[in-house]
Amino acid sequence: MKNPKCPSCEIEVKYFSFRPYNPWNFKCLGCGVNLRRSLPNTLGFIATFMLAFVFGVTAAGLEDLGVWYMSESLIYFSIFLLCVSISCRLVWSKVEFRVLTKH
């Protein structure tokens, strides 16, 4: 699976070297330039977190209503986490970076 490249030095950015807690301001490990995801990638990142929030609220709500129990919620969360982690890794090859310029 291919990795995205830095636009200035063409070095590959590995999946585990990317910091998910600040994806909009990432320093290239090769040349040190600040990188930013493209707009579609950023919107997809935000949509993923919103979807995860909805699934979490759904599981918590169904547990509070007594529709299912904690063991079923844990199974639900583990399957959802597995699906999200696999899809994030598959989408990683489609990520495009651009150089972040300060105004």
C-alpha cells in the first residue's frame, strides 16, 4: 500500500508517523516543512469523528434504555473500532499533503 508523499522533498509519510491529534499542522520528517491535508481529506477526517460520535451515542442510549447490556456494547464498540481502523489505513494512501504557508 502506498503512502502519501511530502510535496517539497517527495519523502513518504508513514501511517504511524502522522500525528492524528494535530493533522492540520504536521512537520515533514525529511525536510521539516509544515504540511497540511487537502480540504477533502480534512472534511473526511471531521466526518469520521462525527460518525464515531453518533455511533457512541447510539450504543450508550440503547444501553441506558435497556435494549442491550454492557457486554453487547463492548462487542459493538470493538467491531466499530476495528472497522474504523481498517478504513483509516485504506484511506491513508489517498491522503494528499500540501505545504502550509503562514500569512
